[in-house]
Amino acid sequence: VNGFGRAFRINIFGESHGDCVGVVIDGCPAGIELSEESFAFDLKRRQGCRLGTTQRVEKDYPLLQSGVFNGKTTGTPIIISFQNQNIRSSDYKNQGEIPRPSHADFVAWKKFGGYHDYRGGGHFSGRLTTGLVAAGVIAKKLLSPLKCSATLLEVHGQSDAVSAALAAEKNKDSVGGIIECRTTPMPIGLGEPFFDSVESLLSHAMFSIPGIKGIEFGSGFAAANMYGSEFNDPIIDKEGRTQSNHSGGINGGITNGNDLVFRVVVRPTASIAKEQKSINLKTGASTTLYIQGRHDACFALRVPVVVEAMTAIVLSDFIIRGTKNYSGSLE
Amino acid sequence: VNGFGRAFRINIFGESHGDCVGVVIDGCPAGIELSEESFAFDLKRRQGCRLGTTQRVEKDYPLLQSGVFNGKTTGTPIIISFQNQNIRSSDYKNQGEIPRPSHADFVAWKKFGGYHDYRGGGHFSGRLTTGLVAAGVIAKKLLSPLKCSATLLEVHGQSDAVSAALAAEKNKDSVGGIIECRTTPMPIGLGEPFFDSVESLLSHAMFSIPGIKGIEFGSGFAAANMYGSEFNDPIIDKEGRTQSNHSGGINGGITNGNDLVFRVVVRPTASIAKEQKSINLKTGASTTLYIQGRHDACFALRVPVVVEAMTAIVLSDFIIRGTKNYSGSLE
Amino acid sequence: VNGFGRAFRINIFGESHGDCVGVVIDGCPAGIELSEESFAFDLKRRQGCRLGTTQRVEKDYPLLQSGVFNGKTTGTPIIISFQNQNIRSSDYKNQGEIPRPSHADFVAWKKFGGYHDYRGGGHFSGRLTTGLVAAGVIAKKLLSPLKCSATLLEVHGQSDAVSAALAAEKNKDSVGGIIECRTTPMPIGLGEPFFDSVESLLSHAMFSIPGIKGIEFGSGFAAANMYGSEFNDPIIDKEGRTQSNHSGGINGGITNGNDLVFRVVVRPTASIAKEQKSINLKTGASTTLYIQGRHDACFALRVPVVVEAMTAIVLSDFIIRGTKNYSGSLE
Amino acid sequence: VNGFGRAFRINIFGESHGDCVGVVIDGCPAGIELSEESFAFDLKRRQGCRLGTTQRVEKDYPLLQSGVFNGKTTGTPIIISFQNQNIRSSDYKNQGEIPRPSHADFVAWKKFGGYHDYRGGGHFSGRLTTGLVAAGVIAKKLLSPLKCSATLLEVHGQSDAVSAALAAEKNKDSVGGIIECRTTPMPIGLGEPFFDSVESLLSHAMFSIPGIKGIEFGSGFAAANMYGSEFNDPIIDKEGRTQSNHSGGINGGITNGNDLVFRVVVRPTASIAKEQKSINLKTGASTTLYIQGRHDACFALRVPVVVEAMTAIVLSDFIIRGTKNYSGSLE
């Protein structure tokens, strides 16, 4: 299933070295201003070509092919595609047979019976996040005045992310990091008890981003070392404002009006220039692998905008569904 | 939305102090042996009345009201309900107006316009997890020989969970903990790229359990301090076995055949016997709250079986969908 | 999949001769007045014990077990169950092996591997429509002031339904009929282009009712003999009122504000007292079958209230989703 | 919602006079041979430029932009788009204000607040069925050896469809018709009781095709005039073969192995060259409308291949889900 969302729904498609990658957005309201320029800022943030990130640069020019008329959304499906241009598939020849450690190569081979497009990770490539960022741009417009901001807190334990990334790169290695996302001002009442809790949907979305290995809301794992009397957030006004925010803005799966706060961890880039152990899937022989190609020493540098996008997508879906379980003709 | 799952789907219902709580299970295969006794062991694990947990004890006798015939599942929906008997609603009188900190009282009031059943947390009560555990019992049968085991690793930083819980209780306080869940042996190929990744669905399920505030797969948050050369799991045989398991058994969202491993954090119980600050929703006045009722000092003690249940439910759904994207007439 | 609906969702469960049948309703708004008496009128309409219908009479007393508090819906799942009491399972002994023509016996045997509850049709029984009618009662309250009315236009070609049914019964035979459903006043804008067209969802719902074999909207099949100049509905005012209503109140899948009108056909009751040909599934031998039990000569007499219920359920779902693709903060 | 399907899912996008129209297909198995030539035959059948159909001819060249590698499907999403080229938007100038009778113009205006692309029907155009046909081509490959065949039984009551269409055209009028679809050989056990009945899903799909106003399975509406003893299909062998097929190959919502047979009615083309009555949405004044542009006198001529496509899409979804409610490790 390559779709996500109930009321505001996205579907992504494409391969790293195919014709294009992109996204279809269903359920976007009519009347939102949108042009190809709207995407430039966030797409730029997702791109590589900065210290510590890959040298492959795609222009990432969004083709807005449906769902927009006279500069505004029409209410019907929006498709945004990105042509692939800067491709060096020769780098990827042997990946059909020798799976790269901690990549999707092995599982793709098994799941798709050898028919998958293995070039550059194919459909599993981080390049697919281009579509997520594009959908996020639209979702952010929908959310206004809510604002989602994700920042990279640390890389390999250091707050100076870039120097940590450069140090790893120098050593033919890679590093990961921790990203925090905060959304404010939050309406009260988004989310549902149990299965459509805000945490459930946000975590579902976050683990759709390649390389995320953990998520925590509010105090998160630190809560395991707190007493209830420390963790509980005293309520200080009728609007539900709390003195502390250990809950991260969510109680019982539902937003309580305080800032929505969570953190995700991004693993170190799987592609490293060092020698690694793997096996040949056809012969079964153990082998040594040197990964070619252009890769990020720390792709966590590029992920904050993807985290923001997925957050905005989830919140847009909730916003369209409403803060009450129904606020129609009954009131 | 109080349902979860695509091929194996559950819906829960009920309130803490209403007639009953329960679950409807849709998509369960025919022919699985099932009787009311099948549930006893796991329901017992979920129950309170142990050191550090609530004194309210329900018999938790499962009424298996449809979907079973001659001791086996029929393939049509199964409903399991639990009558509520041991109720002391008088304990909960004032919760309509004075929301308990870090409980769902405030958001329920806002979202449901004051119409919610506030007694004992109503539909937000941990009692609703009875239905999850019952559904998990069936899912575990379906999964066999896969086995999901969740254990409480620590409470308030201590491996001796019970003494940590008792210490907190003595002090009219509460504590949380960390639970690890491991499933083995795992088939290769469960899960989908992106939105139906195994991490996405498992985290979605975990955050449906009241009180979970974080989840991490494999090395999880520790990955932020690792180099790629440490984190990557060298592949050592044709079946995808890896030397280490920092990925927690998942690459690209898909199971790789190694053990599936994740951890969740359970916050301290929100209900504590200490005085707390809140406000009166009707008058807006600040007030002091003493929570009455019978509560767990550490409900994390009861959560492992719920974590197992939700894991089994998610994996059953994936198993029914298959490890290949389709293995029908094409092979 | 035994669930239906996006925003207002129902799940049904139970067997004809099991403990109970019933329905879980998810997504019902809070604050709707509801008691067990609310269901009496429509449940009565669904019941048998009239001329031409079965002699089996269940009391059909609805147990409202969750989702209602102080006489009003809470916004969380509502479960309504009906205990089975008036059962004569001895009538159904041989159905495990000899499938009744045009019943679900044969397909159930094949699909569920012989594990299904075959007594009285089991989960395929018309008795399951009790839950549909109950959910419809709630949906109708939600829809107000929209009113859905279904009437039996004809039975076996005659407008005097009862005499046609009695004539068939006398002859140990059965008959079907045609039901028309009209909803008024209709809001403009329910439904979506293509897959969530109003016709798509309504027909999906109608064919969930056992025994329905056809549906037509507006002029329906008669349109095949009309010219465009006859069929087209001239628009006569700004509110979209049309001079004729050959479209049945829907254009492009979306309601146009005129009455919503459709007809369904109900086949003759499959259970007849006459000798019929079948085979023994175990031996493969041809055999002659006499159906025992108490059956309707014309169950179409009981279906109008079920058609109304499913119509109200579909329209409630659309109403909750709104007449605009989004009517939130954008306007 | 512009998506349809559970295991085999399609999403369509585009506008008649925008950049392109197309479809994204999710859940298609890996390993199916596919090239741009695969679509030629069915796309040709959908095209106009025959007697009685529109003079607008698009080349309908399918761009297969993802999900195919080395001539075979990869198992990940397939996108197929069709560039729009032969556009004469000047024909459609006034449709923003004066809705064409029995078209979607009025409802689109109301639902999308005037932001919709009105040119040539925009997203409501029959041109969107290009994507349905393309998805159908893939679904048909998946279904093999099942074969879906739809034929136009009659136009305006005549079996000579073309002469009926030409007669109408000559008179500046339009006509509709009746299409029958038959699928054979059918497996036993596709479909589910109640909401995912084969009739429910097929009718849902059929009413997604613009202009369909009715559907009937097997004997359909004629059943209203039959006795049970006539309608019931005697079972004549262990494989469930029946002597007659009044049920259309479905009992209890589930396929019984006999041919799957249904008919749909296509209304006369809404766009006719005759003068029609409408109103100006801005001024409210009654007005007279002459529809310009190139239109089919009988678009029913082009619909059989769309009916086949949607049938194949629905059946593929069921096939992937399996004929048993689960045929995994239990057998």
C-alpha cells in the first residue's frame, strides 16, 4: 500500500533511476493558491549538495499536472511529478545480486521475486521523499496558521551537525541524528481515542520516511525514569494550557491545545565507502562489498523538511475531519 | 475511528463503567480452535491485583458470542465481550468538571461536547485493553509458529520492577517503564515500502495502547550515536541472517527474517493519590484535585501482554496479506 | 470485510442460531438522543409474522451496551445486540451437506472449508439485517430533516403486494418485488466524482442486503429507450431545481438538490416448500431437497425498512464528510 | 476520494483540458509482462471517431512512467499518464456560468466553490476513463485465464446500435443503451458476505463510470415477476454448476463458479446540439443553451471496454485477496 491518509490522502510512485518520481494528492480542498514556485523553498531544503550530503543533484522541478486551475487548487486530485535527469545507473550494476547491508536490497529481492528495479534503490530510494515534501507544502498551506517546524538537534551526539557529518565522511563512514518537530498553535480535539490517536497516525507517517528508527512524544523515553507527580502536566487555564508539557500536547490520543512535540531518530546512512560483508544471492558465497555511487555521509541533514511535511500531512487529515467528532447540524 | 487492520481487523467498544467492553474481529480465518478458556492465560496477565497494581478486579470472563461453531472459528466476525461488574462509580463523581492532569478528561470534554461517559475514564479507560488482549490471543494462534514475547525491562530505571512500583505507591506516587517485544522466527517479506512499513503499522498499533509515549526498533535512539560501519548489519547467509541486528529485523519497512525487536516506553500512571493542580471547566477557577478510586502505581506491569497482543494483531494482518506482493497464479 | 462506511461506519456480527446478532457503530456524533425505545418502530417494520412472511418471531429487543450515556450518544462506539431466542435448529440439520438452491450454503461450504455455522443460514441469514435497521435508526436521526422513505411498489407484478404473496404461499412458492426509495429534502453537493459517487456508495450498500439483484437511479433502465432531449433535466432555478428528475437527483456522482430516487429489485425467497434438485456435497450424488423451517413467501415485504436504513447510513456518512470538499477555515 | 480497491487499488487524476489524465495502480503483483503496446487494443476500443461518436481524437499514447522494469511489473506503483493534445477549449467558454442540463456543471460549481476546471467537463470528463481502461488492461492480465467480455446489447431499444446512434445524431439528439458483461471461467469463493459482496463491489465500480444509471445481476429486475421455483438455480454437480443462472453466478455475495453475468444501462449522452433550458448561476436568469463542442451521439458505444476494465479491476482485487477467507498455513 503506497497511499496514506483518510480525508487528505497521498499516493507516491516512481523509482530513483526511472522516468520520474511523484505524488498524487486526493482530498485537497479547492481554492488554495498553488504554483510551481510554491514548492521551491522546501524542495531546496530536501536537496543534497551541501556539506556532508550527496553530490547527486536533481533540479527537482515540480510538474503540477492536474488539480490546479487559474493558480488555485480545484478540489480534485493533484499530481506532482519530478523527472529524473542526473542519473548514473552504471554505479549500481551489481546490486541485483549482492545486497547492501542494512539496505532494502535483500528484502526487495525476496518480496518482489527479483523483478524490482534495483538501480539506486529503485522505489525504496530516498528520492521518493521528494513527493512527500511536495505534498507537505500543500498541507502546510492548509494548516495555516498552525506551523510545523522540525530541526536537527544533534548529529552523532554533537549539536554541531555539519562538523560531525564531515568528520564521518572523511573517515568513509556515516552518522545519524535526532530531529525534533514542534507544531504551534494547536487546536484542541484533533485525534481519536485508540487507533486514530494523533501519536498513532504521526508515528505511522514518520516510519514511512526511510531511515527513521524511533519516535517519542513529549518526554518520551525519559518518562520511564520520572514519577507521576513529575510527569503529569498541571492544568492552568480553561483552554487547557499546562504548566509543563511532558505529554507533548496529546492526552488520550487527542491534542490538548499545547504545543505538539516529538522527536525522531535517523540512523546513519546505510551506504558507506568502507568495505562491508555481504553474500551473493545467486551463489550463496560470502563476499566483500564496496558501495559505489554518491551518498550522504549524514542524510539526517536533509530529513527535517520531510518530517515537517509528514507532520503537516497528518495534521491536515485531522483538521479536515474536524476537532469534534461531528460539528455539523447538531450544534 | 475505533477500528484497526486491513485483512485482520479489530473494532473495540465499551466504557469502564458501562455494561461491557469488548472487541469485534473481522477477517479471522476459519478453522482455528477457540473456546472461552483460550483467553484465560493472557487475560490473567493483563489483570491487576498484584503488587503495585489496582485493587479493582474484574473477573474478565470472555463471552464468545459469534464467529465460533463447534469449537472452531467460522471465518465470519467474532465478538468477544466482557461484562462490567466490579464498579464503584461514586469514586468518579467530579470528573465531569475537573479534569485530571495528563488524563483524557479535558480533551474528551472538548471533543465530545460534554456528552462523554466520564465515569472511570469511560471509553478512554485502560479497561478497553481487555478487548485488545482477547483479539491478541486469536492473532497469536494464527501466527504460530511465530511467537511474540514482551517483557518489562525496567521500571523507573530499575530492573526489579516490583520494588520500584511499591516504593512509588508508598509515596502516593507512580512510575513507568520500558517494555521490549521480540518476535521469532520471522518470515522474510512482511511489510511494504513506505506507508505500510512494518514499523509504521506496529507503531500505529503501539500508540493505540494508553500510556505509550515512545517506540524504537532495533538500536533505536542509540543509532544517533553510532557510525554507519557499526550500525549496518553484515549479511552472513542466503537467508539474510545478519551478524548483528541493529535494524531490529526490518529493512526498507520489510522484515528481513531476523528477530523483530522493538521497545516502548510506558509513562507513569496518571492517577496518583497526591494533590494536583487543575481547573474547574465550568467556572474556570483554579482548584486542587485529589484523585479517588483504585489505581495502579505502575500500570506498565500490566502492559507487556497488551504489547504482545497488538504485535500479534499487526503481524497476523501482514501474514494474511502474504510475504510476497502477490504469490498467486503468477509463480 | 463486515464493515461499511468511512466517517460513519458500521460492523455487523452474529449468526441466525448463535447467541446473538448485532452491530457496532463507529463515528456517530455525540449528543443524539437515543434509548432502546428509539428502535421499536423500525424493528417492528422489519419483523415477520404478517401475512406472507415467516412465522419465526424474535422479540428483537435491542441491547444498547455502549456509546450512550444519560440518554444521549457519547461520540464513541455504540454496540447494539439482539439475543436469539426463538430457535428451532432441528429444522436445519442436513444443510451442512445438501446446499439449498440459490442460497449461500454451497459457497459458504467452499469458502469457509466446512467450518461455517450452517444453522438457519448462519451469518448469511436475513436476521443479520436487524443490526442494519438499528444502525439506520441512528442514521435517520442524524440526517434530520432529510427523510428517507422506501415503499414496496409491486410484488410479482402486482401493486397489491399481500395478495400476490399469499397466492404464492398457497402454492408452496415464493415471489419478489420492487422497492422504491426517495429522500427529500436533499442538500446539494454530497458525493464525489467517480469512486465515491452517491450511486456507487448507495449501490454498494444496497447489494449488501440479502436478495437484492438490481438497482436503478432516476429513470434507470428506461433511459436506454429515451432520447437525450427527453432524459436531460432542464434546470429551472439557481438552487438547481429541475423540471423533470430523470437523473434521480444525482449528476456526476453528486447530489443536485432534487429528490434522491432509486429502485431495487428483491428476488423471490430462495426457501420454498416445493421439492428442489441439489447434490450431496460429500457423496456428489444428485438428490431431492425439501426445505423445512419457517420462511417468508415474500421477504420483500420486510425489506423497505432495510433499504431506508442503508440509505440513511450512506447519507449520514456523506453528511459528516460535508457537501463541500472542505468547508473549514478556507471560506 | 478518487481511489478504489483494497489489495489492487487505483487512483485517477487529470482534467479533460489540462496537461494530462492518468492512473496510479498500487498492489499490482511483480512479474507481469507490460509495455506501452499492451494497452493499444483496449484504448482503441475506448476511442471515439467511429460512427455516432465524437470527432475529438486523442492519440491516447500511454506513458508508463513507473513500476515497470525490463518489460515486467516490479510490484511497486505503476503510473500511466496520457498527455492531452487535441484540445479546443474555446468551445467551453460559458460553462463556468451556465450549467448544462444533466451534466456535472451545476454540482461542481456548488461543491468546489467555483474553483473547478470547467473546460470540457474538467475532472468529470469521460476522458478520465482512459486511466480506467489502462488499469483494466493490467487487471485482465492478472485475471487470466478468467476473461471479462462486455457487449452492447441494444441502443435505444434496437440491436443495430450504430444505426440507432446515427438516427439520433441526424436529429441533433442522443441515445443510450444496455451493456452486458460476462466473465468466465469463474473460481468459487470470491467475495464476502454483506458489505464486500461481489455485487457490492462491482456495482460500486460500475457507478463510477460516468453515465451508468442502473445495474442488474443475473435475471435482475425480471426476478420481480418470477416465482421462487422458477428463479432458483438447481445445483447439478459437486462443483456447484447450476442448470439455470438466474443468480448471475453469485449467491450470498460470493461467486458460485457459474458465469458472472450483469447488465448496466448507459443514459443518452447529456451533450446534445438541441436548444436546452438552463439558468445563469451568477444572475439567476433563465436562459437558453446551445452546447458547442464535439460530442458522441451515443457514448454507450465506447463504454463496453470501460465496463470490462472495471470488472477486471474488481475481480483482480478479489483474486489477490483469495477465494478462501484465508488459505495460508491452516490447510
